[in-house]
Amino acid sequence: MKVSIEVNGKAVTEEVEDRTLLVHFLRENAGLTATNIGCDTTSCGACTVLLDGESVKSCTVLAAQADGHEVTTVEGLGGEGGELHPVQRAFREQHGLQCGFCTPGMIMASVSLLAHNPKPTREEVRAGLEGNLCRCTGYHNIVSAVIDASGQEVDR
């Protein structure tokens, strides 16, 4: 089937099998490999992207379901000339990553969280990101990064 999805502001139209998952469409058809495939069961969140501005786990969304919609991946967050999105900058400054595997999905979930709750508490950040797993960091610096990106003071 033919699907057309606006990915990071650019139309991507491809013939795909009707069972093609959005994560595979993004990686194989759009050439955007930052969206990671972790578990294929929505357990880890490594594949989180924004679909029409809402965070979704792209391993359980069919490309056909995204046909005619807008998808944003971590590659589409930054500004002109490589400027980092505030959440990306905060993850770097607050050391909210280690191995980096979960980072794209964690950043996308954080962007969505902040769109719905611009000034979350540390507890609200933890609850808002509970569907995204990190095996390396212990989450403290990830939570600090989201607080920093929200413009609030990071208390240590």
C-alpha cells in the first residue's frame, strides 16, 4: 500500500506492506535511524516519536495508521544550523544519558510531557516517563534534564 507521512516537516511517500510498523517506516523508508527498536512490545519506549504532537511508541503503530499524519522524530527537533532543542540541550547539560540507546525515545517522551505539563514536579516527571526504560542512568539526571528544560531550577 502507498502511505504518505509528513516526517520532520517533509513528505515521505512510499509503497509498504500493510503490516509495516511506523518504526520500520522511519528507519528504512525515511532513513531516520535515531528511533530505536528495543522490545517491539511497547515496554521500553526506545521507539517513542510524536504523532500529530502526541507521544506514541512507533513499534505498535502501523505506518498505514500514520498515513496523512505528521511524525516528529528526535532528528526533527533541533533548529536551523544544528541548534539543539531545549530538551536535547538539557539532557546534554544534566548528563541525562549514558549509553544513549533510550535517549531518543526519552527525549521525545519528555517533549510531549512538557507540552502537556510545562512546569512538572520531579514526581510528575517520573510518572510521565514511566513508559520509557533506561538501564544505565537510574533516572535522576533524566528527571533533572526535564526540570531544566522546563525552565525550573534543578535542585541536587
